[in-house]
Amino acid sequence: NAGVMQNPRHLVRRRGQEARLRCSPVKGHSHVYWYRQLPEEGLKFMVYLQKENIIDESGMPKERFSAEFPKEGPSILRIQQVVRGDSAAYFCASSPGFPDGYTFGSGTRLTVV
Amino acid sequence: DQQVKQNSPSLSVQEGRISILNCDYTNSMFDYFLWYKKYPAEGPTFLISISSIKDKNEDGRFTVFLNKSAKHLSLHIVPSQPGDSAVYFCAASARGAGNMLTFGGGTRLMVKP
């Protein structure tokens, strides 16, 4: 009974490259959330997705960032043309539909050099 | 604008004593509150929650108190143990917001043996 699986755990990208972060939710969970944690800061909401739909992307920058949760396969957070300020830990969480059921993955630590 | 605030970035407590972590919120639409615990290099894990219809919820050594009029909640850990040393995040959710959680900035608890 695997929890939320995120990969890779660590990702290093040069400025201008693309970063793709993957998240496989808990089996049976249809709600996926992405959060970002900048150094020495709390968790900031980015985007909330259900299968094939973006429900709320109010926390995601309009430029360079996109997210998807296809019918089959993991949820993907894509960052194009990365900049140093994108360096952070990106956490994915899944839920069956109520707050208590939120389960977080171990995160992907993105470093932009 | 931070809707959920944890004003103490760190707290140091002696083993066996009580740890009290505080959280304030501004959004009166929040009706469900949660505490998460986070170890380094891991994702947050759910600790305890409380609905706005209650003012107290207890689970073993952990008790959460909610003061709706003051828009304040607190987490009490009694007795504190060295293994409790971690970062604690307060989070809040509003009905109809898709279970999206808004997090505070976190409080780093250090329990000294």
C-alpha cells in the first residue's frame, strides 16, 4: 500500500533548462495538490488537480509553470526555462476528497545552477 | 497576505515538559484545521485535526485547542519527547475550497533530553 511517490528526489538543472517533476498519488486518490517550499519558508499552495482537470491553479506562476494529471499515469509539474529562484522543495499530496486524507510525498528538491 | 501565521519560528523545550505551538488565522471561512509534522528531507505527515464545531481534540500526547473568536489554535504535546523534534505546520481548510490547505510558516520544535 504505497503512499505518494515523487520522483526524482533530487533534480539539478541549469538555468534555461526544463524541469519535470512526477507524482503518483495513493491508489484510489483522485485529488492531487502541488506545494512549494522555499528555503526557510512554509508550504505554498501551487495547484490542485483532479483526473484530467485543473481545479485551482491560483498559486502557480502564470509563466513557465504548468501541471497536468492525465487519466493514466502520474501527475506532472513542469517548469520551463528554470531560473535560480525556482530552487525549492516541491511537494505533492493526494487526497480521497477530505482534508484528513491528505498524504504527502517526500518531495523533489530542485536545484538550479 | 498570510492567512495562517505561526509567529514563533522555533521553540525549545525540555524532555518531559509541555510543548505549546501556536497558530493564528485571518480567514473566517476556514472551518477545518490540521497540524502536520515534518522531519528533514521528508514530506509532512498528518498529526491531528479539529473541526470548527469543536474547541478541543485529543489524541494521546497531542491535543489541539481552537478559539474561534480569537481565530487562534494551539497544539499541546505532553509529555514532550526528543523524537518530537521536528518542524510543525498548522494548516487550515475552507469548505468548498476543494480541501486545499493553507499552511503557516512552521515552528521548529527542539526537545532537549
